[in-house]
Amino acid sequence: MRSVQVFYEGRVQGVGFRYSIRQIAKGFSVTGWVRNLDDGRVEMQVSAEPEELRAFLDAVHASELRPLIKKESEIDLAVPPSTRGFEIRA
């Protein structure tokens, strides 16, 4: 398993970004969560087998969300996010 924390910057709040990511996640064997941050970014923590994780992140890039993302940073996590499915957090 591999776990990553991803920060998305751009026009990523108030446009259904988190809901779209959750919909994309339904097509993959991933667990994790996504939430808005007070500074205007969106944070996601997600865990999956390495190939599945890359496929999921690539699907986010290939989706209708791509034009909204101006910057993205990905950090490996030592501890996977504690969740059973993929959820939106407040």
C-alpha cells in the first residue's frame, strides 16, 4: 500500500471539486478523504496499491477538474488515512 497527501490549488473551492473527486474515487480501490482548507486549497489523503493509486491520481488529472487546478503537491505519508471508504470531510 502507498499513501499520499495531495494539496490542490487554483479554483478548487465552490465548484464541486470535492464531490467530483469522490465520484472519481468510486471507480477505484482507494480509501481516504478530501476536504477544503481555510487558505483556499483542497487537501486529499488517499491510500491504495501503488498502481491503483497512480491510476486514480491520473484519472483526477484527466477529468473535468484539470482546468481548475493551477498547482498540485504530493507528499508520501508514513501512516495511511484512517477511513473505510472515500469521504468528504468538513
